[in-house]
Amino acid sequence: MKSQQESTAGGRKRRRRGGVGKRQKDSSSYSQQAPLPDPPADGASPLEKRRRKAGEAAAISKGRKPTSLLEKMRARLSGGHFRMLNEKLYTCSGQDAFDYFKKDPELFDVYHAGYQEQMSHWPEQPVNVIIKWLKSHNKSWTVADFGCGNAAVAKNVKNKVFSIDLVSDDPSVIACDMAHTPLEPSSVDVAIFCLSLMGTNFPSYLQEANRVLKPSGWLLIAEVRSRLDPNTGGADPDKFSEAISQLGFSVVSKDEKNKMFVLFYFRKKEKSKVVENIEWPQLKPCLYKRR
């Protein structure tokens, strides 16, 4: 009787072991022959969706042939969207732009994908010139990068950098209106505006830079050449420099050798009185024509 029970139990164990082994084998075979599909896009977080869309837009802007119907639609719309958003940034105040992109942060990714496409055609990019300048100076300086974009400055120098822009999906980037940053007064050594004086109230951005800069601090401004060319409807560069001088800065140098942009180097005076009612020149919007 006992041996019969043991025999029966042994058979059950063998069947259980065999069943498990079969299931494991089937599972292993399935995993080799048919990989599990990726999670559905609908399950992605908002940040993942933004990054995916930005990646697709960037790939399209670099010339990769669209493969899906969605990508083809985005390829047709991305250029128009960029022109619309670019014009919006040049023709509204900083606060209006901040509120606009706060409602739909994905539009900021669309804008930057188009911006990067435009920059890819420039023989030299001003941000690289600024990065090279910073690397040749004091690494202990604190930097404020107004309108940082993809935070290229912070990623390429050893300095402490406050990266500031209208939208942030990176904890290191401060999202705010550039006329009202959370930085402390006299707390930075270098303030940078690399193609970022876009709002109709751009003088308030420069006033904010003056507030946060230490005495003898540096102010670097890179601007599209056409915005500072009176022959094409742009502002007089000398009047632009004079207005900033009245804010409490002295002109150190002006780099005009690049055909696409002008780079100004200013330094904050140790002691100066800001002139009231500064006559700021009008910087014309840098708008792109339809192709």
C-alpha cells in the first residue's frame, strides 16, 4: 500500500516537473521567435511623448525621409509651425510667450526642432564661439544663459551655469519669463543672450541681466546680423551699444567677422548710474519666408 502511494506521488511529481519544463521550453521558444511588442504609445508619459515628437521632428528636419503617414504630415506642417512660432516669439512680450508655451509645451519642442534645422545651415554657430570664450576664461565664474535652448553652454563648460528659458523638461533649466528670473542680485559673473533677444520687451531682459550681474561682470550678446543692419531695415548697432552703455555697461569689443551674426562683449561698470528713459532702438523681427 505504501509503495503504491509513493509510486502515485512520484508520478505526480514527474508530471508536474515535466509540465513546468514544457512550459519553460515553450516560453523560451516564444521569446526567441516572437519578441514582445513595445508598450503602446498611449501608455507613455507626457514627457516621453514630447521627447518622441521632438525626435521625429528633428529627424525630419535633418532630411530623413518620412516613413509613416504621421511623419509625412508632420514634415509638411513642421516648417509652417516653426515660422508661426518664430514670428510669435518676435512679436509678443516675454510674459505672453511664457504663458503661451506653458499651455502647450510641445510647441516649444516643435520650435526648437525648426531652430536647429535653421542653425545647421550656418557656417559657424554663435553658441560655439561663446563656449570657446568661456573655456578660455575663469572656470569659477558663474554664468546665466538667458534663452538657453538645449542648454549647450551648461553641457560644454565647467562653470556653474544657470540655464534659463520659457519651457523646461530638464530639472537643470529654469522655466520663466526672462525679464523676471529667480536669480539673486549681483550673483553671476557672465550673462549670455545668444540669439535670444526676441520679445518686444527685450530691454527688460537686459535690465534683468544688469540686476543679476556683479560689478565688472560680462554681458555677451549674439544677434542675427540683419537685425543690426540699417541698410536692410535693422537697428543701428552703434545706437544699440549706446543704449546698453546707458544701462551701466562699457563696450569691450564687437565681433563682426561672421556673416550671419554679430557678437558684442560688454562689461558692467563698477559704479554707474542707470540713465532713465533710455531710447532703445527697434530690433526688427527675424522672420523666415515660405519656401
